[in-house]
Amino acid sequence: MIRQTILTLRLLKANSFPMSKAHNLNRLAYFAAVVETGSFTNAAERLGVTKAVVSSQVTQLEHELKATLLVRNTRKVSATEAGKLFYTRCASILNEAQEAFSELSLLSEQPVGILRMTAPNDYGTAIVAPVVAAFRRKYPDCQVELSLGDDHSDLMSGNLDLAIRVGWLRDSALLARKVGGFRQLLVGGGANAREWARIRHPHELTAAPFIANKALTDPLQWQFEQETGETASVKLQSDLSIDSAPAIMAAVRDGAGLAILPDYLVRDHLASGVLTLVLPDWHLPEGGIFVVLPASKFRAAKVSAFTEMLRQAEKARVRT
């Protein structure tokens, strides 16, 4: 897709208004790739060219503009103030070129190009990565760049096609499609199953060791509910806080205490007996799985196809 973008820039140049000095618009793609990847080596890998070609193109761009766009050292490459301003414009131009190709791809049922997305670390590892593998098998002409992390990346930057959010959306202005949901489960290590079975009411949890999830806004306050309608609001105590759900699960397995984790992360461990469900008659608030999209006049075939595959995977997960 980068090569297609470079071709588009050539067409833009060929049809542009006369300038006092013609600039090679292809170099915008090389410069933007260095800024986005943080190094000439990574940019070369993304573009499918050599590091020397990328370095040469960026150097010539700086010479044409008579400005230093990048600061280079042995560890990393970073943009100067001028480089940051110039990159903002470059990203906009390249995104427009990308959208032009995406519009054309809508004429075909076969997704093409690079699908860039982000997802939370735990859900991305457990659910999204296998769907990505299936997506690549079904659509071999479509590449995928998946970034995992619990920070909410900016969809308006133009560098992402979609973001997967887990839980509860805080921004109602986002264009989001709910593709599934999950239950929050109170679990403990299977080796302590007898000890956990003696806990009959949420209020008894205040005396039990609990592992708090630092990634949550209020990791110690929880609302339990029974099917009868009875509710219990509990403020738990914790001497151990971790900001990664997979790491919390590992600590639970090793007997560090109880924790509240999503069903997609603990299901297999519950089935094998490595973990045990605590207070099975009480339920915690359920969350949603959302595909969040940037504002756009159209939706590329690659985005629609992946969203549907993730929705089907969620349906299959709920049935099992």
C-alpha cells in the first residue's frame, strides 16, 4: 500500500499547479515512515526498501526544504519542531492518498492494503490475534499491523483504521459497533478451592487477599448482584496491585489471592481447574467489546471484513 501511495503522490505532482521549484512528493512517504516507526531501519522494513534509500530520500527532502526535520543519534530518531509541523501535513496528505485507494477497494469484495488497528493487551492476545491470523489466511492480499496496549490511541491521527475497546465507552461521540460482550468473574487459585468455597457473601471478601487491577479507575469498589435482585456493594482491601490482567491471572494461579478478571482470559483455566470461580451465584457488571472507527465518508472493505470476522468469533466464543 505504501508503494500505491507513492504512485498517487506522483500523480498529484504531475497534475499539481506550477511551482517555483518542483518537489519530489514521494519523499513525504519516506519521511512519514521514519517519524511513525522511530528509525530508518524500521521505516525501510515497512516500505520494502533499503535503509540507505530511506536515509537518502529524507536527506534530499531536508535539502529541498532547507530545514532540519529529524534529529539522529545512535539510539533513536526524533522529529524537530519543524519536523513535527511538517509531519502533520504529510500525514494528512498520505491519509488522503490511502483513502483514495480504500475507496477504489470498495469496488471489490476482496480487502486489500494494510489494516492498522489497536487493541487492549489481554483481549488482543487472547481473541484478536487468532482472528488476525484467520483474516490473513482468508485475505492474503491484506496486511495487518496490530498494536497491543491499554492506552487509548488517537483515531483521528490517521494512522489507525480501527481500535478495539473493551468495557464501557466513555466518549459517546465515537463511531462504535458492539461486536460482543464479556462477564467479569471473581476467581482464585484452584489449589485453594476449599478455602474459597467457604466464602458465601460478597461482604466476606473484605477479609480475603485481593489483587487489584491498577488499570481500572476504581479497582477496589465492586457491585455484586444475585438473580433474585439482591445487591451488595463492597470495598475490597488489597496489598498487591498490578496493571496487567495476564500478570494478575499469573499471580492468582500462584496463590497470591483473589481477582476479578474477564471471562475470555480465565475460561480455559476454569475448565482445567487451575482457577476456581468464587461466589458463582453472584454476578458483576458485564462489559462490551466494541470496534471503534474514525469518522469517514466510507468504510474500507478491509475494515468491514475484519469487523465481521471479530463479531463471528465473539458469537462462537459465547456459544462454547
